[in-house]
Amino acid sequence: MTASPACGTVWFVGAGPGDPDLITVKGRDLIARAGAILFAGSLVNEAATRWAPAGCEVADSKDMTLGDISGWLIAKAAKHETVVRLQTGDPALYGTLIEVVQPLDAAGVPLRVVPGVSSAMASAAAAVESFTLSRCCTRSRPACARPAGPKTRPCWSCTRRAGRARS
């Protein structure tokens, strides 16, 4: 369906792993120009909405059903040029992106997705760890965190190359 002429865009923005300062620059900029923001209060710190302009409609979706969420976004897109659905981490990981997008598509509401910093990346950074080591791993694999040692499991990529079975 095509959007109605007066219909704004709904942006699904990943809020990152919990620290509001880890939201992407693009996500922050969208919040700063939003006419309405719906944040997932059970998972997203309300402080992530601090860049919202005065007069922005901010609501918490923690007590909403998926139908309520879609309905809210559709109604606000009819009133505002920019509507933000602020979700935890990255909208494409462990979220209800598809379930919420389908009614928006059916209503002809334009939408876009801004990825967020996933907790997997943030946890590695907080622990000062790396998912790969250049001396033994040439491909990114979450199981390839460090070389084998007395208290660690062996690197799967390195173990496979050496012809040993995975432990």
C-alpha cells in the first residue's frame, strides 16, 4: 500500500544494551526531531528519551499489547512527521518487529529501521574482550573468543583447522 499524503514515518530505533549513551547517533537525532516516541519501558531506560523535543508525545508500551502498539504508532504517524518506536538492543534481535510492522504496512504507514548496539557487542566491550583474535581466527564467530588455555575452551575455528573434534 502507498502512504497517505499526510502520513509520517515510523522509525524503529534500537536503544542499545541499556546505557542511554550507547544509542546510535542516528537514533539520537531521530529522537531529537520526533513528534511522538513509544519506548519499551520494561526493557528501555526512559533516560533514552531525554533528547526528545519539548511537546513530544512520549509513552511507555510496557502495558500494551502488540495490537495496542501498532495502533498507537499508526495514530501518531497520522499526526507527526517523525514517530519513534524505541526498542531494546537492536530491533531485529529478539523483538516483535515483524508483528508490529505488518499492521503498519497494511495501513500504508512508511517505516524504517535503525539498528542498535546489541548486548553481545556491549558485553564484549565491557569485559575488554574480542570475539576474534587475528593470530588464530580469520572469520568472526562468537565461539572464537580466545585461544585455548587451561581454563578456557578451545577456539572452534582453530580446533577445526587442526582436525580435532569440538570439545
